[in-house]
Amino acid sequence: MKLKILLCLFLLSTFYMQAQQITVIEKDSEIPLAGVIISSKNKSVITNLDGQATLDNFTENALLLFEREGHKPIELTKEEITAANNLVYLNARVNLDEVVISASKFEQSKRDVPQKIISLTSKEITFFNPQTSADLLENTGNVYIQKSQLGGGSPMIRGFSTNRLLITVDGVRMNNAIFRSGNLQNVVSIDPLSIQNTEITLGAGSVVYGSDAIGGVMSFYTKKPQLSYKDDLYFKANAFARYASANNEKTGHLDVNFGLKKWAFLTSISFSDFDDLRMGSHGPDVYLRPEYVQTVNGVDEIIPNSNPESQVPTGFNQLNVMQKARYEHHDNLHFDLGVYYSTTSDYSRYDRLIRYRDENLRSAEWYYGPQQWFMANFQLTKLSSSSNLYDKIQTTIAYQNFKESRHDRNFQSEIKNNREESVDALSTNFDFEKQLSVKTELFYGFEYIFNLVHSKGDEEDIVSGVKKPTVSRYPNHSNWQSVAAYTSLKYKPKSNFIFQTGLRYNQVFSKADFTENNIYLNLPFNESKINSGALTGTAGVSWNPNEMLQWKFNLSTAFRAPNIDDVGKVFDSEPGSVVVPNDHLKPEYAYGGELGLLLNFDNVVLLDLATYYTYLDNSLVRQDYTLNGESEVIYDGELSTVQAIQNASEAHIYGFELGLKINFSDAFRLTSQYNVTGGTEDDHGVDVPVRHVTPNFGNTHLIWSKNRLKVDLFANYNGELSYNQLAPSEQSKDYIYAKDSDGNPYAPSWYTLNLRAQYNFNKGLLVSGGLENITDQRYKTYSSGIASPGRNLVISLTYTL
């Protein structure tokens, strides 16, 4: 009898040992790691999406090797793993190949992707210490940022901007039906203190993301709730505070994570308060703010500015809240819910407040109402080892609401113009991944998007308080829809050669009713409908002939379908001009190619080169137009030239990017990035510069990192754009530019010297500090109405519990 009991115990023990399940976790972030290869001799297993795997294929005395791209390998025995409660921790490794998601919506090696993708980790974001997500993008050295006001930041990538770039948050498209061709500040709604990592795809991304992804895709992935992989509750909290002197910034942030075996919750709250921004002391005097308008007892007065370097008024505040929940039903099925909310106070559009008419400032007021963004995002992820259709399916359903408004009043006018807009956006995505063979992997998906636009306008008498309706910016209750299917194939015949190709078909519908606005506009039509299809494709290779060389080559097409902003907008595009609706629009198409070369000399010197070219056909541009045969109309009480968005141009955009990294030692390295962009577009038969082609720009960093201290001495620099290099639409904005010797507007070159440092006092306390623009330069980034910060002291504290 005892023998039978002992035998049963032995068998149970053997079964337990064979069925030993482990979890592999990244040491610093404590995030489970998928795709970790666990091997011994000729046997191997791979961890699933939740970092889990069983070790029943290995003998008890086997030495197991754990490997994952971007992490340091480690060898452990089963006995050592058991002693650590079946938890294995891997350390992230710098300068190795990363894993990216944005190229296909599923994890794959960055080395395999034929396009250039810039990745930022949570550690890098923490070290950059950006005030906004626009500033975060600017720190990459590959994205140029334009600002019309302090509460702004419009990215430019490879000669494209605004609605020709796509923004996603946790895989959900942020672009909506009123994303405009003028500068956009929606990226500022994304809280940089809630971001886990960011990926920026340089170049077209329409196969995976559809309309608008012509120049690039900016993908933001926020922090995820962490489950407990022990019997105890997992708890983690981060408290953050920052002060910056140039705009007297005061920011506070708190995030808290509770994790159980199957449930996890994450709450994140951030609040920032900014005063008026101070510009630098050394630079063009034309950027100074010598006076501003103040309304006293209902009377507008021009007040001398006691400090002309203070850009009055530019201050505002912002609140960001995020709540996430995760439920893991079992190993191959989990649910994620995210709720996001962002709002600002009113904030002035500074570039409109510095315009003059004759000897007086033109506007007494020009401000945006609160920019609000709400999103609820539900995601289901399921793994399958038996389905013929997929190995992994990801379903995403999201609702978003965007609200914004514009308010302006001329100097000494009693009439204020108010226009309010909101968009309800619904989206559904089904994305699949299937391993067809050892060498072939298939990605495919389906997408549906629906946008409903609400818009109203009124004229307000500030003396009597009486409001009366007026023309709205957009046709009220207009809608925009998109239906699409895509597929992408990855073929890897050899470990050093990867071929990827893909196709997407998109059908876009929009409908706008102009009946309400025709009371004021008298358009020759009451309704506009667009029903257009677009087929886009991509094909590229990534080839590593040896350890020193990596080639990347990619061809792609992309498109942007006309949205409600293109079809139905009414607004004053510039002093003395008004844009009116146009119901004869077609999609614009981009055809492009890029070639990249990475040279790696023993991981000491790395040289990253890329060149690209894009041809934009049927380009949607703003040009002069006629309305009922008239080239001028009265708009907001002013005689204005009529303009409209039209398929009236074609553009050629090209450029070159150079990245350099020199690792002098484990502790000391140099990095540098430089970007050259050029381009022309057709303007009534004449080639003129493209509006969003930036000056040459770049940065150089000297970084020293040892133990708990990290120091970065760096320079940002920017080339000149002469008057003849400015687009015609920019030449007319003489109020935001410096003047050359002939009195013409131009964008001067500039540079800044900067220093920042970070020190970990212990596991819980992180102190960061920096001195930006040390030489106190007065400068503007290209096309910006607001001057950039002068000398700026930044101090922040982070405490982790």
C-alpha cells in the first residue's frame, strides 16, 4: 500500500514538473514578454502574448536559454526557475533590434520591416521630459513641429503635415472628418506622461491605416494595466511633478496600478498650468511683442508690454485622465478597456493676435475654446493554435468625441464671431495574424469608420449680449464613412532576407447638407455627396548580406480621401480671404519609394542613411475660386477673396536622412540626426515650393550614462529658408517671419545648446533637470506664429512606490 502511495506521489510530481508553467517578464517595466525563445539543444518553445510557456519538453537537468530581440539572453536551470516562483526576468538591451507593432498592428522585428520606423521607449520618453506629445515627437530629430500658439504643435514628416499624416492611440485612428490642411494641434491632447512607447513610421502607411497616411504614421501606445503573477496583489504607483521657467509650467501627475490574477486596473491623471511664454533675448527684433490689446470696461485699448519678450497672451492649462481595465479570461483570451479624456482651458491663437491693420493691432480677441477629446476603446485579443484562419485575432471597437471652437473679434468691434464644432467618431477593426509556414506570415483585416459632424456659428454683440446665428464652419450634421479591407504578406526565405507586400481597398462616402449655410452663402448646390474608392499597395525588402550591412527598399502608394473639412468648410484662411465649399473633389494619390542603408561597424559606429521620393497626384490645395461668378464676397463684415479646396495641383517631394551613432565606450556615446527635404508643386503651371517642406534640421547629442546618472549635452539646429524658398501661402504671412535685407519675409537659421541630466537616488526616486536654450536664442521654428522658449530651466521629480 505504501509503495502504491509513493508511486502515485512520484507520478503526480513528475506530471507537475512536466507541466511546469513559467512567465517571462521584462525586469524594469515588469511587462510580460511575448515571443521569448526558450531553447535547449534541439528543443524550443516560445512564450505567448502574456509571456507564458510550459517547460514539459525539456529534461529536468537541461540548461535553458532565454532569448528575445532587444533583451539580454540568460541561461537558467529548471531548479533555478522553480526557486524563483516560475518567474524569469529579462533585461532590456540597448542598440539591438526592437519589436514594433505599427507596421502591421502585430508585433514583429523592426529589422524585418522595409520602412524606416523610429521607436521611443518609456525610458527615453522619461529622459526627454517633454511638456506635450508634440514636444516628444520633436525630440526624435525626425519630426518637425510647427506652433501657432503655446497650446499647439503640428507635426511635419518628409514634406507632409496635418491631414496627410495619421495619428493613432492604442491602435485607434485619431484623424477625423474635420482634420484640416492647415496646422493641427490635436496631438497635444495625448498625455506624454501616460505613454508607454511611441512608434513613428516615416513614409506611407495607407495599406494598414487607410486614408491620410501619406507622409507617415505616429502611433502612441499608452501604459497597460499589469496583472499579478504571484498570489499577492500587484501594486505600483508613480507620482510626478515638474517646473519649467520659460512659461512658468507647473505639472503634476499620478498613476496607480492594481493587479490581481485575472483583473488589473490602471488610473492616470495629469494636470499642467502654463503662463505666458518668454522668448529668447538674442534674435530678430520683429519677433518681440511690444504691445497687446486689453479690454477695460468694455473698451479695447492697446497696452505697452512691460516685457516685450513675454508673448502675451499664450498661457493655458490642461487636464488629462485615463482609466484602463484588463481581464484575462485564460491564457489565450483577454479583454482590455480604455477610457481617455483630455481638455484644455481657452487659449489664444497667438499668430492671429500679432497681425496689424494699418497702425493698430487687427484683433482684440482670437482664441480657441477648450479642446476636448474623449475616447472609449474596447479590445478583445484571442490566440488560437487550431484555427485555419488565424493564430491571433484582435478586435477593436472605439468611440471618440472631439470638441473645439473658435472665437474672434476685431479691435474696437462690438461683434464677436463664435463657431463651435464637434465630431462623433465610431470605428471597428478586425485584425488577424496567421503563420502560413515557417517562412510565411499573413496579416489581414477589416475596418469600418463613421464620423458625424456638428457645427454652428453665431455673432455675439458684446455690449448687449445678444447672439444671432451666422454661417457655421462646416455643414451641420454632415457625415463621413470609410469601409476597408487589407492584407499584408511577410515572406522570409532566409534569416537575412525578408520580403513584405500588401494591398488595401478603401471605399469612402461623405454627405453634406448646405441648406442651413445657404441662407448666408447662396451656393449653387444644397447637398454634396462623395463616393470614391481607392486601391493602395506596398512592396519592400529588408536584406542583411552580412553583419555590417542592412539594406531596405520599399515602394508604396497612398491616398487621402476628401473629408468634410475639404468639401464643406467656410473660414477666413488668411487676412482678406475666405474658403468656401466645393462639391467636385476626388481623392489625392501618392506614389513613393525609399531606400535605406544601415552600416554597423562592430556596434561602435552605426551609420543610418535613407533617401525617399514621393509624387502626389490630384493634390488637394487651396486656390482662388469663384462663387456664383463672383471672386469676392463679404465674410464676417469684410470683403474677402473667394478660395476653395481643389484637385488643382501635383507635387514632387524628396529628401535625405542621415543618422550617426558612435559608442566610444559603454558609458559614453554620440548620436546625431540630420534631415534634408525639398519639393515643388504646380501652381497654375508654375513650380513653387511645397508649403510643408521644412528647412534642413537636425540635432547632435553627447550622452554619458554611468550607474544612476545620465547626462546629455546636445544641440538642435535649423537651416534658413529664403523668401524665394517659401511657399506663396507663407510669403503672404509676413507678420510671423523675420525680414531680409530687401524687406521680404524669410525664416532665419537658428541653433540651441542644451543640457539635461537624470539621477536615480534609489529605486523609488528619480530626479531630472535641464537647462534648455542655454545661450537664450530668439527663434521660431518654420511657419510658427509663436517664438520658441528662451533660456529654460526644467526640474522634475518622480517617485515610484
